[in-house]
Amino acid sequence: MIGNTAVATATEMQNNFGRYLAILQEGTEIIVTKNGREVGRFIPREATVSYLTDSLTGILSGDTEIKEARKERMKERYAVAD
């Protein structure tokens, strides 16, 4: 276990899923590896909202700019008036 993260091979996850599910429920992230390479992560439910919010930061605030850029492209391509 690294900090608040556990590392498990795919085989360990398959053979001990209940144990890793309990670890996940305690709030620990689990990194799954196969042949020594990371293939996925299990993250606690509470962390998913934060992860999604963080990944969308900046996208929604730029929504107006996207609409303006689309209007400009439409004008250029199809001579659409405002």
C-alpha cells in the first residue's frame, strides 16, 4: 500500500475481490496492474464526484466562447446572419 493507495495485480483482484472491495469501502484507491503495467484504478465513490468536477474545470466556464466560435464558423461557411 502506498499512502492511501493500494496496488494489486489483476490475478490478486480476481482471487481476493471481497478483500479489495472492503479496502475500497474504507476510502483507499486501488491501482490494478497486469504484467507489471497499470491497467486501471478503482476509486472510492466519494472521490468520483471530486474527480469528475476537477476534470471538467474550465470546460463549462468556456461554454460561451464555444458558442461564439460556432456562430463565427456558421457565418463564414453559410453566410448566416446574427
